[in-house]
Amino acid sequence: MSKTLIVKCPICKVLVERKADTFPFCSERCQTTDLGNWASDAYAIPDNNSVVDPSLILGDDDDGRVIH
Ligand SMILES: [Zn+2]
């Protein structure tokens, strides 16, 4: 017995079955749209932080110890 889980497509709010190939999206188009949204968001925020933050802390700490 398998339950059929149905969710709403996050993009267009159409009902989607879990067994759908593109779950939780109703179609490849919505899947791509969401991936694009997420990717541009993720790219802009965490990438900046993870690149700037550690090198800033490490460089500051290292510099201070070496100079003093
Ligand atoms: Zn959709």
C-alpha cells in the first residue's frame, strides 16, 4: 500500500503527486524556475559571506600575531 502524497507546486501552486518526476514541482519549467531563483539567491548571499568572512578573520588574526 503506498500513500499518494500531494503537495502544491511552490511556483504555480498546482497540485503535484509525489511520484511525479519533477516533484515537488509540477513541471520541469517550474523546477528550473525555482532552481534559478534559489541559485541566484544562494550565489549572492552565502558565497559572498563564506569568501569574505573566513579570510578576513584569518588574515586579521594572522597579521596581528606576526606584527606583534
Ligand atoms: Zn508549477
